Amino acid sequence: MTAPTIKLPAPLFAKLSPHPFLLRNLTSAADPSLPPARTNGRGTQDTRPLHIKASSLSHAHGSSLVRLGDTTVLCGVRGELLPVERIPQFRPVEGTREDVESGGDDGVIAGRGEMRDYDLLVPNIELATGSAPQFLPGVPPTALAQTLSTRVYSLLHSTGLVGVRDLRVWCNPKKDGEGKEGGEDVKMEGAEEEEEEQDGVLEEDRVVAYWVLYIDLLFVSFDGNPFDAAWAAVVAALRNTRLPVARWDPEREMVVCSRTERRKLDVRGLPVACTAAVFEEKELGEVGTGVVEGRHWLLLDPDRLEETLCREAITMVVDCSDGETRIKSIEKQGGTSIGRELVRGFAGIAEKRWQEVKKAMK
Amino acid sequence: MTATTAPEAALGVLPRSDGSAKYSHAGYTVTASVNGPIEAQRRDEHAYEAHVDVIVRPAAGVGGTRERHLEALLQASLSQLILVKNFPRSLIQIVLQVEDSPENDYVNTKLVQASLNFAIMPALMQTAVLALLSAGVPMRATATATAVAVVHQDGAKRTIVEPSPREIETAESVHALAFTSHGGLLLAESEGDFTVKEWDDLYETAKGICCRSAPAKEGMAMVLDDEESAGTDMRQFLRSTMESKVAADLHWK
């Protein structure tokens, strides 16, 4: 005799006790031969389809719209000129333009210091009200938003995605060549127009201004895995960014921007973030106490329901564009299920993800 | 300033809190206070477990986004260690005040910095664990952390334990790893440019620092271990700090 069972519709079961609901789905008691499936129908290693659309904003210098399942992020990059006289404690760049620009790897490292010291990259993340139920209107930026923007900021600098040589504005941009053409020039404030030939006033090369890139991310809809989506949006937007050609006007002693001429940013490499969460069999999992641990599943690209049920997560940022897999960042926190072996194995998963994202970027 | 100095710690430095600790190593000095279990605010209240609240205050200025990130990392790690299910609907608050941090002589240090700083992670983790022990909060394990950097020097790669700010600036990759006292990998944060193989080697190095296997009692093995024990063993350090504190407290008996 079996006890009478109560049948609950799936959405109700998920709402009442999400942890057993996901566990039942993964263990699939009905047919143990089947691979474990998640509540959203994906396998444990399946990701949601990624759609990337570039230049969707008309007023930004570069933008992208990234959809990762139901997570949608809009990213806009806007450049603004920062004259060096406005920088407190500015240290002039030594050497002529040719010297500095042709500098190899050392130049890049020195450049990172410039970008960091003068804050030339300013990412900001906003989790829009209504993008997910937990984001309430009229509150200061949540801990999640702050954490995300720190991670994006840090990764932007550590990967060296944007080189500082694209952001410098020099005083004598190669005497004759490029300075002349470029139609009408316009002041950054857009006040007056000017058209004049620049005679070779032989002055020493110096940096007169920097471009500051304001990278704004808006989560239109939030369904888990915010970092992967945000990072893909940042990379796509920067690859799409075209800054106006800026030059120093010695007559008016200010930097003027070309109205027609635009220059692409040189984005180095293609770092791709890959996140997985660890779902543990035991609710409120116990950290390794030496005793037998419960089963756990690595859920790639977790959605919002899965994220609330998982405590441990790993994010790995890889770049395979040089042929060899280079890891740019590992972030693993919240538990001890992911040990050394799993981190090593996860690099393979991240490589696969890199191929997928690369395809989507095109 | 450098890692060559041994870590120092004192327990129970603050009279009014339930538990406190002061820890200094590699140029960082951190004081922590722990209060708990205390009543939780309604929005933090959880029906089945205690809420662990971590607050990180920088040495100068107010905390920014970087501190929020450190708090999130510590909160995720410490709530795994504390037996949170023993105290439903309550709060365990850990306040970490950075008192001193090493300065980079090469640049004008800005007050507010948004980028991550992994070098401070070990000091924060060790202080938090010591303060939790001092407060007598039940935990299932302790944890120790360390920071490691890989620098390119004279064509060869060299691993630096507890790097200075200048070394971090020139390093190829920087890593912070934390292990539980059972040897599980609790936290792994890395950034820079490295391969799986390099990470694997660093894992070994970090594990050796955080939880070296217990030293053998035999005289023979002790001799062999000598050169290895030149470095610090964090788990042993935590243990000896607690032992001396307990011995001092029970001195009157």
C-alpha cells in the first residue's frame, strides 16, 4: 500500500520549496539513465543562447546590447576629453610621440599606471528597477551593483583591453599628414566651428589631453549570471567604439575634435567570462568537515532561481585569441566543493565558452 | 614592510565587543571586532540561519565599491565557516578596520581606489577568523589565506609570497587563496595573465603556507623539515596564537 501522494503543479512546487524542486529535476528519479536536467530544461553544462548586437545607441561613441537568455544588458561607451591641466598631480609623459607610442610591452605596463592614476576608464553598472523583483526603486546602488562594477573595473585594467595610446591626445599630431584633412572641426562643447590649416609650429611633442571612457551598463532585465553578460557587453561595446579624431589647436590653445573623422579603438584580445554555480544536495551546505560530502552539480550559466540556491560560484575569464589559452582571472568563493581538479577542468569548459562567444561577437 | 617579518596577533584588544583581534603582517595591520549572535534587523533576518554581516573600513577615507566587494567575498567565505544554522534569526557582525597598509613609493597613492587589492585579503581573513575565535562563535573549521604574485624577473618567473604594492604593480598575475583547516579551497581570486599549469603550481605554494601538514614529531623528520619551515605556516600561527591566549587566560588556576 502506498501513501496517497499530493500532486502539485511544477510552478507551485518551485515556489514552495525551490531547493528540492531543483534537486528532483537534477536527479531525475524517473529514469536514472538520462543526463541530469535543470528546471529550465538545460543540461548542467548547457548555456543560454547569447545574442550580441553592436551600435544600438546613436548618441554614444560605442554601444552594444547583449542578451543571455532573459538577462539583457545595454552598454554605452562615451568618450570625454580631459585636458591635462585639469589633472591634479599630472606627470608629463616623457619622450616624443614616436618614442612613447612605439614602446613595446613596457609601454603598456606604464600605460596601465596612467589609466589607473587618472581614472581614464569609468565603468558604472545600474540594475534597473523592475529588471528583477529584488531590485526596489529609489534605493542607493546595491551591494551587487557595486561588486559588479568593481569586478568590471578591475578586469578592464588587468586585461589591458584598451591601450592608453588610443586615449592620449598629442600636441603635434604628426606635423603635416593627418592634421589637415578632416572637414570641419568642432569644439567639444559644440560651440563654434573652425577650418584652418595648421602650420608646422615646431613645438615639442606633449600629451595635452586624455580621452576618458565612461562605460555605462544598464541591466534591462536580470535573470542570473550578471557578470558574464556585463563583461560581454563591455567588450562588444569597446570593439564598437569610434572616437572622433582630436587634435591640439595652438591658436586657441584647446583640443578640437573632428566632426567627420573617427578612429576605432584598438581592443586587445577577446577575454570571455564564464560562470558556473555549485548546487549542493544538502540545503545550506556544510563546508568540508572531512566527513562524506553530499553530491553536487556544476551548473553552467546559472539563472536567477539557481543563483539564489547556490552559494558557491566560480567565474573564469579566458582569452584564447593567441591560440594558447590564457587565464585572465579566476574568482571562486563561497564553499569548498570546487577544489583544484574542478578548477583545472573548468578551464576546458571556459575554452568552449570562448568559442561560442567569439561566434556571437561577429 | 615585507613578508620577511613574522605575523603578529593579539586577541581581545577591544573591551566592549564580544570578541576582537588585531593582526599585522606584510605591512598590513587590521583590527576586527565581532558581535554576535545579536538581534538582526528585519530585512536581514533569515528564518533558518544567522546573517553574517561583514564591514570593511579602509585605512583612510570611507569605503567604496572595492570595500563592498571585499565584504561580499568575506561574507560568502565566513558564512560557510560559522555554524549559521545554530542561530536562526540572528546576526553575527564582523567589523574590520584596516589600520595600516603598505604604501607604494612610486606613485601618488589615491585615497579612493576602485581596483581590487588581493594583497589585503590574507590580513582581513586571518583577523576575522581570530576575532571569531575570540568571540567564541561556533565554527566548523578555521580558515587561513595568503596572497601570491608571479613576477617576471631576468627572463624567469618568480613567485613572491605576500607581495608589496610595487611588486603587485609589476606582477604578471596576483592571486589570493584561502583554505579551511581541513585543506579545502575556500576562496580563490586571481587576476593577471597566467595558464592552468601556473595556477596549479601556485596552488601548491599557497597550500604549503596556509595549511602545511602537521610537523612530524620524530627528530629525523624535523631536521629534514628545517629549511621548509623558514616560511610562515598560517594554520600553525593561528593555533599557537590561540594556545598562548588560552594559557594566559588560565594562568590564575
